[in-house]
Amino acid sequence: MTTYRRSVTFLALSITAAATALTGAVTPPAHAEGAVPALDWQPCAASGGPAAQECAELPVPLDYRNPDGPRIGLAVTRLRSDRPAARRGTLLVIAGGPGGSGVQRVTQKGAQLQQETAGQYDIVSLDPRGAGGSAKASCGLAPEDRELVNLRSWPAADGSITENTERARRVAEACARNGGERLRSLTTANEVRDIDRFRQALGEEKLSAWGTSYGTYVGAVYAQKYPQHTDRWVLDSSGDPDPSRVAQGWLANMAVGADDRFPDFARWAADPAREAEGLRLAKQAEDVRPSVLALAARLDREPKESTTAGVPLTGNRLRQALQNALYDDDAFAELAGLIRAARDASAKPVLPAGLDQPLTDQDAAVTIGVVCNDVHWSGTPSSYRRAVADDRVKHPLTAGMPVNITPCAFWKDVPVEQPARITDEGPSNILMIQNLRDPATPYSGALKMREAFGDRARMVAVDHGGHGVYLGNGNACGDSTVTTFLTTGTRPERDTYCAN
């Protein structure tokens, strides 16, 4: 469930049961994939990361049903243990997205993770198909169709979805025309297979893992399909794994997530301490929400010129900026500054990063490709129209976007296989950690993942807002619980709670 919070751009059995875990899947026998070549590790060219970080390319089948067919290359990375005597295994970092770069994630978090785990692991990751330095995918979309406020289907000011429907159809047609087999290969099931091929190339019998956001779903599916290769498994900020909906459900749940999280921003924005900073939005927290909604409605009618030429601040750009900012307390000040500038007739707002220019065609393609390839999205234009009208009333902060039509409604290719059903069959070696007020993968959805795993998992609920917990929000209890599990194997005996 990345630079613009792509983590949620939308947000465990024996080997013999793997085929049934991916119902309808065509899973080739292990021997059919051939020998996995050794990795040629070289120093990474990335700046700002650990000096010892290494990079390589992992060849994988474009289509695992045709293991002797075309290959593509995946960018992989490794940060070897700085305490070889203490090393106990390999820890896989699974980035969010779809489309998050695992290589970049290790560059950002590798040194801290290495320190937290006291050198017990080689830390590894990969860029999934289509992402980062891995084999590229493309839909050939026009720049307008790659803007985040258009990829996210925000309805028109009056709630109409006519323009959304036209764009969704146009994008789906472009992806069918230009994407080819490489775009069709972008699925969670293939990322899971690629991870296991990476495991083999590393020469490891088992992996430990830390998956975040959409990475928790990838991690859950891996634990379902390859349970015998899982060691200590951490899932941080999980969504509902309902196999009938997958990303369609994750997107819909973001309306609840925004409602859960907004009060944190409102309290911050009404705090008298904001007065001196020039960022106080109201004297009472309960006044912040109606004032933001009123401002968005005004910008719907009268967009305001921004400092980015040709890109005005509209009501929907404000709503998207709000959604982005709810991921992290550190983004509150930028959002409040944007709101203050939008209110000021003499000011020209500065659009946050990600709203001032289109996504790259690669980023747009991988985001769309995975969520549309994984599962058939239900609904017709008329049913989406009704859902949007209803959701706008229930959840005005998100104005119907989470249930609106997407290119998946017109996707030309049917899913090659059905999504995994997460079950309680397999080793009890999973630790889930979740903020109570997560705007992208709300706590209510994470409880569905927890329920699916049964006694396989324990869950730590953290009284905090935002998306991403471990090494992310400064909660000492949550960090300590995860670190203890990774370094000792000890989890709480039962589901537990960490105060803020």
C-alpha cells in the first residue's frame, strides 16, 4: 500500500500448497527455472547511502510460465554485515508502492537498520519490475495523464466523473497499445517469484524481511507461497488482503484513513505554538476541518495561480496535498503554509513536490500496471458514479476519489492468475506493526490482515498517526518491539499496544 508518498499510490504454507495459495496460478516447477546465476556485486553509484552498499543485476524470466524465454534484469542491492561474527542471516527490505525502489530504501535506511540489528544481517533489497533501476515499463501516456491528481481520480467540483471516465479509458487503451509483455508482467505474484529467485542467487535457505505499506502485501504473499523460506517476518503498515478486491479495496479504505488521521493535523494547526510560526489555521481544532473544506471548494470555483507556471492550485490539488501531508507529521508545516498562502489574496502558493510536475512515464506505468494486472476491478461507470456521490457525503475530505473509476475498469488484459488468499497455515513467525491513525492503510484494514494470519502473527498497535512505523515515527516502544524480534526472535505473547 517514495518521493511523493508512492507507498500507497493506491497502498504461508508448505511448498506443496503454494499452487493453491495462488488460486488458479500457473507455477512452474522449481527445476524448470534453471540455475540461478551468481550475482556480480559492485559498489553502488548512489550518493548519500552507506559507503559499503553494493549493487548488481539479477536476471529473471519475463514470464515464469516460459522459463527459457526472454529475460529481464532487476536492480538488486546488498549491505553486508559490518560485524561478520554476529551475522545470523539476510534481511530483505520490501519497499512500498507499487513501484517503490528497494535499492533507494536501503540507501536511505540501511545504515540505521544495520545499527539497530547490531550487524546480525546482510541487508538486501531489489527494485521490482518496472521500478528504479530494473527493466522499464511504459504506457506512453501524455503528461497531463501522468499528473498525480489525474492518476488519482479526483471527481470534478460538482462530483461529476465524466472526465475521469474518459481519462481512465484513454489510459487503459494507451497501456494496452504500448505496454506489451513487460507491462503485463508487473504483478505481485511475479514480484514474489522474483524475490525467491533473489534468495536463491544469494545462496540463502531463508530470508528475514521488513515490508512496508504495499510491501506488506508482497511479504504476506511470499509468506503464503514460500513459508519454508521465511525466518523473522515484519509487516509494517498493512492493508486489507481481501483477494476479491486487493488494491481496489486499499484505495477505497483511504477515505476512512483520512478521517482517522485528520484530527492530528487539526490539533497541530490550532496549537498556539503555531502562531509564532505563522502557521496557525484556527483557534480551535474543530474549526480546522470546515475551513479546509471551504477553501478547497473555493479553489474548485477559482483556482489560484501558483509559483509553478501553468499549474494552478485547484481544490483537488489542495486535497491531494492534504492526503500526502497526512502521511508524516513533518509535512504538516508545508501543508499549513500552502493553506495560508491560498487564503492570502497577495500570496502565490508553492506547490509541494509531486504536485508541480507529472510523474515519469515509468512511474505511472508501474503504478497502474500492478494494481490493474493483479485483480479484475469490479464496477461500471454508473456504479462508480453512485459510489462517488455516496462517498463524497460520508468522507468529504477525500471527495469521492477513493471509490472513483480508474484505468483498471477498462483494462484490456484479464489477470493471468488470481490473487493469493492469506491464511493461518504456516509457521508463527510474523510480527505486524501498525499506527492507529494511518491515512493510507487504516488500522481497520490492518485488522483484516491480522485476522487472516491467525496464530501465525502478533500485532503491535501504536498510538500514533501517519504511514510507516518502524524507524519512522520515533515511537520507542514500537521500534524496540521490532528490533527485539529481529535480533532475538522474541515477539509479544499476544497482540499488544504502544502508547505515543
